Amino acid sequence: MDKLLYQAASQGHHIITVNDRLARHLSRQYDLIQQSAGREAWLRPKIMSLTSWLNRSSRDLPYAAEILNQSQCLRLWETIVAEDSERCGNLLLQAPQTARRALQAHRLLLRHGVDFRPSECAEDHRAFLRWRSSWQQTAAANKWRDGAEATWLLAEALAAGQTLPPAQMVFAGFDEFPPDLTQLMTVLRGRGTVIEEWQTQPFSNNTCQRVAGLDPAEEVRNCARWIRRILSGRPEARIGVVAPQLEVYQKLIENIFFEELDPGGLLDGVETPRTFNMSLGHSLGSEGIIAVALELLRSGARMDFASLSRFLLTPYLGKAAEEGAGRALLECELRQTGQPEWSLLRLPRSLEGLMKRIGHPLPDFLHRIQVLQSDQAQRKRRLPGDWAEHFARLLHRLGWPGDRGLSSREHQAVQQFRELLGEMASLDRVSKPLQRETSLSQLQRLVSNQEFQPEGVDSPVQVLGVLEASGLSFEHLWVLGLHDTALPRPAAPNPFIPLPVQRRERMQRADAEREQQFASQIADRLFRAAPEVVLSWPLQDDSGRLRPSSLITGFAISQPEFADSQAPVQLIHAAMPQLEEQQDCLAPPLCSRKPFSGGTGILKDQALCPFRAFAHYRLRCEGLETPEAGIDNMSRGSLAHTVLEIFWKETGSQASLLQLDDLTLEARLDAAAVKAIERHEKSKRSDLMPRQRAIEQRRLVALVRQWLSFEKKRSPFKVVDTEAYHQLALGNLQIRTRVDRIDELADGRQAIIDYKTGRADPLQWLEERITDPQLPAYSLGFSGDKLGAVMFAVVRGKEQESGFRGVARDGGYWPKEALPKNLAALCETKGWHSFDDILTHWQEALPALGDAFVAGEAAVDPIDRELACTYCDLKPLCRIDEQEQHSLDTEARDD
């Protein structure tokens, strides 16, 4: 600790620091000196940040009760801006964000002790002056003062003799003194206070080198490896990492520093003391435990699937551990319903039905949902403090933050959240009674604006911004991101103060000249804050190429010494021995001769990829479904199938269809659509919204009416069966199938028809591995002479995309476009000359697929990556992407 500071602290004088971090650092140094001297007790030194000293000094002054805190001031400004926008008809203005920037402008003017006139400003500035005038009138009427006035008010009180000045003060770590603080220091000197300024002593003979990184990621990794090299020799070394744009580098630093400095902790996945400490925190709302609390409070009359899923799976709800397995099963069951949202009023009854279905009663979770349901009645306007108390009680009734023990990080986040509820209560002083939604929005803004940085043990590596590093010195220092747009920073004047005023008063970020001057002052201090300093910049980032800052071009380029990378992925690959490879693509064969569940889907998956069939039908693995708004495509296809099934069961033949007049046909289709939707709702155990049901009913009627125009143009036929179940033997595989429809043609033969609402390709039936085997499989149950055609009925919204597609013994019974144009040519290349030859191909290919499934063939062998893998839900299980990457790596090594 510097001699000047130690003497001031030991004599009981005030040491006022530029920030809290420097105050903690100096206090810790003072304590260590006392301990090393053998003392067991000593007076706490008067070391505090400027903000803490102003707050403490103002408590006993007459105006102390008049000062509003940050949240109270912001709430007043939000109200003023919203009311003014409503009067002016400016409904697009976002009041919270605008009020925050306007409050910043107001405090800049207070700090500099200036104003500006309407004659020297534009429309936005005049709007700000209106808001500021409203603020001043409101504050005067209620005897309120902004906390930003504390410096001026303390100076007035000292000048008037209302408070006694300290005998001596040391201002530590200040790069510059704003006008209000300059005035306060002048008054203090006038009252006899001895004021000294202190800044850490620079290292005059230090080594300072610069190094470039290919991009920010490489730059940060080089820094981490440099730190690891130092710590491996001196674990107690004091190392600083400073970044002018720390908010840009924050995520990179956290991820890469964990990999390089604490790879074991990264792999363990548990909360351990960090090797590094970062001054910049995250928004409190980004903490999982707080995000759940806010989502619980936001629950309205309707709850979407995403929210309900999080409530079921979160550990932060009451009895989560006790009911965890059942809640996970219920979440899977909810996915199966396909419903994207629920009415909170009807949700408990729906959940009860699903709980019976999965065989897991979840009384506690059901109780929590009923608590949310009963809370919907709380709609009366209340003061923010009443709402804060209500929110706290509601979260307690919901069992938040859970029954399990909280980690240190979670505990600190909960404590900060509860403090914010208390801060919300302070808004009663400046607010009228609010609706629930408005009050909840206020709480959400408080949470999102609250920076959360969990406390921890002292770390040897300190990661700081340039202002947080003020007054600190290190044994080793690396300054990151020193490109020409980071230091000096680009000008960013406040939009609500005229630019000439900001330039005249030398306000922060006013213009490039001021930023250049301030950056030079920062660089002069920072680049001499350690015996060894490394200055780095990235050669490029996502925006393009970058140049080094003009402030570092005078330093020599060199390469620091780095330790070997400790990134777990690289270490694992480097240490990986030569593995013995064994291809195990055979599962135990099936022994049962009973029909295997899965139908022709087994053959389709076996043709697309044998592993897919094995995983889907023997392991019963499948990806979790995601409910969509409205009805998904698969359900729409099923509804169209059902309407056609109901219609043809009643109508029976083309002749009956042709006899129907338009009104009768419309009524029959309408009735069929209603029955189809009722079946769908029953199978999903959830009802469609009335408007959605009406829209879907109209869509189905229009779709089927259009399709029947194709049926009318066919040769005469009878529908002899619909949705009929059959049992088939495909080699050694027994399956049950259901045929959409079987028609009897004019020549007495039968046609197998399968409805398709997607696209259909009958030419695929001619391939060796038949990836759409449903209709060919059905055909195996018929004797060759009785089968006249195998057809897709493509039922789509666009008429030009609809029609019959397939193969037939006699094309004369079908529209010309039903048979593919190049069918004959393809058959000729394979040596097939008749419909029976195609049937023979199916009789050979399909049993081979069945035998392969029964034998346990389960190789990851997609017939085509795009066809088999694009929409496959098993890629995380089969890891085909990793397999291909391994093959590429092997080829590269061989080359």
C-alpha cells in the first residue's frame, strides 16, 4: 500500500476512491499490513467510493429525506414521458427506453451545472425540455430532489456551515474530476480541508510489447495461455486483464478462460472458486432461477407449451425432486397432444386426464397450477409496494425457489431479487396505484437493469474494464482488444442535449477530440500499470479487418511466451490412443413370430437406414415433438384421410357420387368434416378453438370437394373397402397394415389407393431399396390377377399438384397423367415388360427388407443423406455427422 494512503488511513482521514473495487482493494491491503504487524484488532479505515461517501455524508443534512433513489427518479421520468407522448399523439415512442436516456441527459446537465435554451435546439431537444420542466415542477411541488444533485447539495451545505468538513481527504484513482466534484473540492479547501490526489505510481522501466491475434477468440486464448504460463511458476502472481470493450469480450473470456485456466472445473460441471474474477456481471434476469420466477409471475389467462414445459422440468418449483420423474413423463405426454397453449382455467382438468394416462398422480404440481389459476382474480389496482408483497407471497405459495439446497450463485441471485422487490416498494412514494401488468413490467425492468456479479474468493487474475482498473497496479498486465474503434472510443453524444452544448462543456462521449484526449490519459496510466505489459488487438472480427489503435503503434511487436493449450477438446484428442475399431451392426435377431408393431413404417425406415428402423421400432427411440400453433401438417393429412373415409363409406361408388346435387354434396362433406375434427380432438384429448375449428372445417370441405372433381373424371368404380386392416408376411416379418381404400374397377380387378397430402413419387417403387413401401406392401396381399392398379391419391390444395400417381395393369382406366411419363423407359432398362414384372420386383425386395429387420441389421447406412437424414430425429443417437467428420480427418491425415 502506498505510504501516503497508509498514513491517511491509519490517522483516520478519508480516502475517497473512484469506484468500489479500488476501495475494497485498498481496504484489503490495509488489513494485510495490520495482520503482518501482529495486530489482532484495529479501527476500520475510512476508505470508501465517492458514491458511498456522498450517500453517507448526506444522511444527516436537512434535505436527506427529499432525495429520490435511481428507481424512483426513473419511474417519474417514465410517467412524464408517457403522458407527454400521449398528449402529442406520439404513440410509437417507447417510454421506458426514452425515459432512461432522458434521465441520463438530465443528470449530465446537473453534473456540469448547465442548461440550454429552446432557441438553440431541435425538436427532440425541445421535447426533452418539456419533460425536464415537468420533472422540475413535480419535484418542486413534492419537495423531491434527484440523487445526482447530492454533490452540489453537499457543497452548499458545507459552504453554509450546515456540516463539518473532514480535516484531510485523499481522492484516489480519479482520471478526471467532473464539474460538480471540482466545485465540492473547492468548497472543502475553502473550509480548511487538506485535499490530496493520488494515482498509482507508474512503472517507469516496464516492458511493453504488442501482439496481434487472428481474431478475438485467438487473442483471448493467447492471453489465457500467457496467464497459465505465469501461474504455473508463481501461483500467487497478481495478473490483470483489461479490455476497453469488456462487454464485447465478456462471453469469449468466460468460455476460453474456463477452458485454459480451469479445465477440470469445466468438465466437472460444478460451482467451484474461479481462477479469474470479472468485474462485469450479467443481467440478473439472465440467471435461470430469476427467469423462472419472472415467468411464474407473468402467467396469464392462457399458458403456452414452452412455459408449461419449463414449469414441469425446472428444479425451482416446489417438490421438483419428489415429483421429478412424473413431471418429465407428463411433459412428454403434453408434447404428444400437439396443443401449443392452454386456458389456465381448464388446464388443471386437462392435466388430471393426462396424469391418469401416464399413471403418475402429481398432486403438488396440480396444486401449483391451481395457485396460479386463483391468482388471476387479482386485478385490482395497487401501489407498487403492495404488488411487490403480493408477488413475494405468490412465489412462496408456488414453492419458489424450490426444495433443494441452492448454490452460492443461486442464493446470491435470490437475495438480490428480494432486494429489488424492496426497491420496488420504494416506488410508492412517486407512483399511483398500478395495474398488475404495469407493475410486473416495472419489476422486469428493475431486474433486467440490475447487474449481477456473484461474490467469490479473491482470484489471482482480475478481468477489468479500463475504468475499473483505475488506481490498480499488477505484476503482469494484458490489455485486450486495442483496435482503432475501441480506444479511443467513437463519439456517442446524448441525443437530448444539443451537440454544441456537449462540446462546449466537454461532456463524456461528446466528440472525437475529447475521446482522443481521454484515451491518451487512460493509456498513459494503463500501459505503465505493471512491470510486464502486453497490448493486443485482433486482425479481424465479424465486421471485417481491424487496425491497431493509434495509441499502441509506437510499441514493438513481439511474441510472448505461451503455455500449451489446456482446452479439454484438444487435450482429449491429443491424448487419444490408437483405438481398435469394431463394427457391430447386428442386433439380436427377433424370435417371435407374432406381428411386430409398426406396420409398413418398419420397411420404410429399414430402406432409408437400417439403424433408423432398429432405433425406432426395437429401441422405441424417437425425438420429442414440439407443439405448433394451429394444426400440424401430419394432423391435417390425417383429417383429410378421415373425411374421405367417412364420405366414401356413405357414398360407396362413383355412380352415387355423380347422382349427388351440389347442396347434398356440400352437406355430406360438411358432416364428414365435423366428424373428422371430433375424432381428432378425441385422439388428442384437447379441443380446438371455435374459430380454428371453423377454419379447419371450411378447409377440409374445400379440399375434398376439389378432389372429388378428379374422382368424377375416372372410369366407373366402386369403393369396396376403406381403412381395412390386413396381416402380411414380408419374409420372416409379420406386420399388420391398414389400407386407405380399395376400389373395384370396371373390369372386376381391384385398385389399392393411398391418400397423400404431401408429394408422391411412384418411380421410387422401382428402386432396389423401396423407401416408400406402403402401397407395394399392401399389394402382396393380393393375387396378381385380381390387382389392377396401385395408386397414390395426391390430395393437395393446388389443383395442378393433385391427381392420381402410380402404376396400373391397364392405363385406360386412369387419367393420362396418373402414369409417370418415363415409367415405360425405366422398366425397359430393368428388363420389365409388364405390370406383373413390377409386382415380382416388390415380392423380392420387400421380404428382403423384412428379413433384414428380423435378423437385426442395424448399420448406420442411409440410402441418401438428404432423403434419410434431413428430417431424421435420431442424428444425436447415431452420430452420423461425427462419423463423417472422423472419416474426413482420417483422409486428411493420410494425405
